[in-house]
Amino acid sequence: MSDGSLLTDANLLTDNPALYEARFPDADRLAGRWTEDCLRRYDAGPRLLDMGCGTGRDAAHLHAAGRVVTGADLSEAMLAHARAHHPGPTYVRADLHGFDLGTFDAVVCLDSSLLYCHTNDQLDGFLASCRAALAPGGLLVAEMRNGAYFLGRTDLLDSPKADSFTWQGTVHRSRTTLTVDRTAQLLRRTRVWTADDGSPPVEQRSAWRLLFPQELRHLLAAHGFEVLELHDGPGPRTEPAWREGESPGTTTDADRLHLVARRHTL
Ligand SMILES: C[S@@+](CC[C@H](N)C(=O)[O-])C[C@H]1O[C@@H](n2cnc3c(N)ncnc32)[C@H](O)[C@@H]1O
């Protein structure tokens, strides 16, 4: 690093689940309620897998709604937090690139967790695992960034974004840069953290697959799914956000993508 900061795969937010929840509050459990609304619309059975469950707050909401929930994540820190703070679901460590956790009536994958499938092989692994995990007629519900948003728009890319917050008495400042890697079809994020506690700056890198709506339709069809809904909102992270009783949209132009797909019965 030319500026003397440390480069790390660690992620200050996902490595500190309590901080993650504080930075991305969802006091009204909007994501959980939106998911439950999708599940009810298509009469999903009770057995549910939340892949990339993170802190467990959505899994616990769906458990409280009467579902039998398994929450799965790769991060031990997230799983430990989920078990301690959002009890009810069973929490297990699993990789969304390929998993075998039993049979479910629905798999949900929220807040861009699906986009941690960077390569086509990883996407195929995820969808093949979902198909194998779902009972015939079972649902896949996902919410994520929309790759198509970046076609012709640079508002999220133009300039680094500065942010700061205080956590446990220490002021943390971040400078975030998003770039499009057209070759890998990834949205890459570089975030440099500085803190006022004397620790050296830390540079963290993440990436999400830039998945396009028609590409997703093709992948789902190839893996034996029927697309029931694919739209850009309203949803739990749209502006304005989804409200109880609102119907799904029909366009896929804005920055979030919402998917409901059904596993074919054969
Ligand atoms: C942005 S968070 C979303 C968490 C949660 N679904 C929510 O909506 O709050 C993404 C989650 O995906 C998990 N994750 C990343 N790569 C993964 C992988 N290959 N397999 C399983 N989980 C993964 C991270 O640990 C993190 O908890």
C-alpha cells in the first residue's frame, strides 16, 4: 500500500455484527416483513432457509412469523451474534456457492448476499444447491443490487464517499470508492478506514457480481425455475420503501432487484 495503510480481507462491518446492525438499522423489520409478504403471496410452506443470513434478524423475524427457519452464513462472527441475539432459528455455517442443508419450502437470500457469487460457476453452484434444497414448487426469494442500474449511470461511481460514526467511544471514518470491473462483471468497493484511537488505516476490498435481469432469468430457467416476479421495487431497500399491501412492480431499471422464482415441480 503506497499510503501506509494495511490491506485486509477483513470487513469492519461484517466482522462486528453489532456494529453492522447499528449502521444498517431495520427497526421495523422491513426486510423480514417484505420477505414474509412474498412467501404468503405464493403459499410457501413453513420450512425456510435464509442463505447469507448475517446477523440473523430477518431469520428471527420469519421464525416469529411461524416459519421453521435455518439461517446459514460463512461468517462465524455473524453466526455467533445470530445465536446470541436472534434466537429461534437453527444457525449453521455454509457457503452459498454450494450447500446441502436438507429440504426446504423456500430459500431466501437478502441484501445482495447472492452477489457474493462472483463467477458463473459460483452462480451455478448456488442455483443447483437451491434447486436440490427446495421441495417441488418451492420458492427462491432474493433482494439485491441491480447490475443494470450501472448501464449508462455513474452517480454511484463518480466520486469517493466519506462517512464517519462513533462506535464504542472511537470515531471511525471511511472513504469508499466503487468501480466497475467490466472484465469480471463485478462492482468493486475499496474502503479505507481511519480511527482516532491511533490504529493504522485499514483498506478493505469487497466485490459484488453485476447481475443483469435478463441474465438472471436465463440462469433461473436453466436451473429449473419459473420466474414469478423480477422487479426494481418497491422493496425493503428502495426509496420510497415498500409498505404493507403494496404490489410488486414490473420494471427492472432502478438500483435494487427483487426476485421470486418457483422450482418447477418435475
Ligand atoms: C450484506 S450481508 C447481508 C446479511 C443479511 N442477509 C441481511 O440482509 O442483513 C451479506 C452476508 O453474506 C455473507 N456471505 C458472504 N459470502 C458468503 C458465502 N460465500 N456464503 C455464505 N455467506 C456469505 C456475509 O458473511 C454476510 O453476513
